[in-house]
Amino acid sequence: MLKNQVQKSIGAGILPHILFLSCNAGLVVWMKLDTRLPLWAAILIVSPQTALVVYSLWTMNKEADEAEPKHRRFEIVSGVICALLTLLAAIQASSHLFLAYLYGFARVQNEHLKFTAMPKGRDWIVSNGDRVSEGHFLHYLMGMGIWMALFPVIYGIVYRCLPEGQGE
């Protein structure tokens, strides 16, 4: 009886992961066919999510009982701070990558290009005077992909450094 319940829960847990992986593969194909993105950019945008799902499938322990979570002091505050700081870092990195996509890495480095203004709903102004009117959604996708890869790593390190909770 217990073995059947375990098999049912494992089967139910894998199906969403398989659907998610197939959707990510479909996203890469769609981005390659319907956008001007090179294949490396499409994979870069989708890969953090895919890597997390593949990692969770590989590390899934079917026989272990679920342990009670270890709560740490300041985990919520440190999580919010890490989320905000990694989001800001991801926005900066995606801005640099977006400029490299538009101008090339060499030109961005040589001319020290950066965005001077990024107003919502209007053209973004580059430090050389150019205005970027399209591709804002690509910048968003790059930023979210970088943030989704960066936040779990940084927060995992910070979480391990936090002191254990009191009164447990």
C-alpha cells in the first residue's frame, strides 16, 4: 500500500517537470524562429529555469522522509535584501548584454557605452546619443533570466551563513 502511494506521488511529481522542460524547449525554438535572436541568446534566456528543473529531478530522493525545515534568524529580511540586490545586479548585467547585442562587445567596451536614461514607454538613450526604441522586452527577458540564475545561488550562500533560530 505504501509503495503504491510513493509511486503515485513520484509519477505525479515528474509530469509537471517534463511538461515544463518541453515548454522551455518550445520557447527556445520559438525564439530562434520568430525573433532575431541568435541561438545562444535564446538558450541563455531559457536555461536558468531549465537547469533548476533538471537539477531538482536529479537530486530528488524518493525514499527519504521530508525533514523539518531549519529556520534561520533573519532569513526573511536577508531574502528580501538578496532579492533586491540581485535584481539590481541582473538589470545592470542585462543592460550591458543588451548593448552588446545591439552594438557588439568590442564597441561597448571601447566607447564605454551605457544607458543614460531608460524611461518607461519611451526611447532609451545610450551614452553615445543613440535612441533605442525596440527590444525592451528582450532586455526584460535577459534580466529575468540572469536574476533567476543569480538569486538562488547568492541566497543559498547567505542562508548558510545565517545563525540558527532560537527556541527550537
